[in-house]
Amino acid sequence: MPSHRIQRVRELLKREIGNVIRREIPAEEAGLVSVNDVDVAGDLRSALVFISILGGPDQQKRGIALLEENRGRIQHLVARSVVLKYFPTLKFVLDDSVVRGNRVLQIIEELERAQPSPAE
């Protein structure tokens, strides 16, 4: 289990990265980008930013490309509001857990509909 400090840094980074992305990346080009989680290394030198992008496959590809192109600027803007001795290097990862979760719920719903109701 990560320390309380790491957890606080994760939540702070998640909130600030989300704010910067909303301000800097146009939703028309990248789709609606949401920061799901941030996984910070123990030494706070690197961070994986798990994002989901609402939109078609083309918008998702464009969204990831825009985030990677603007990674330095996003890092700089977040570092201005989050004061740490060493600011982590950000790496953006597309998180499809929400889509997979919705698919699981859909399958369960289909199975429930397929089962005959108990006789009364």
C-alpha cells in the first residue's frame, strides 16, 4: 500500500493534470479527455497518467497524439501549481477499463434476460 504522501501526490496530480488538459487541449480535436488515475513512482520521478477519451477511434488516436505532443507544456503548467522537489515525468496511457466494465455489465444483463424466470 502506498504511503499517505504518495496517495496525496497522486490525487493532487490527477486533479491538476485534468484541469490543465481541459484548458489546453481542445475537446473538438481530442474528444472529451478524462484523467482516471495517476500512478506515481516511489521516488516521484515518473508518473503514469491513465486517461480515457470519449469519442471515436480516430478522436482517441488524435487525443493521445495531442497529449504526447503537449506533454512538456502540460508538465510545466502542472509543475507551476504543484510544488515538489522533483516533478515527475508524465507518460500518458489510454485506460479502457470503463469500456471493459460497461461490456461486462452488458453481458451480465444479457445473461439475466436469457434465463427463464422461476415458475410461481
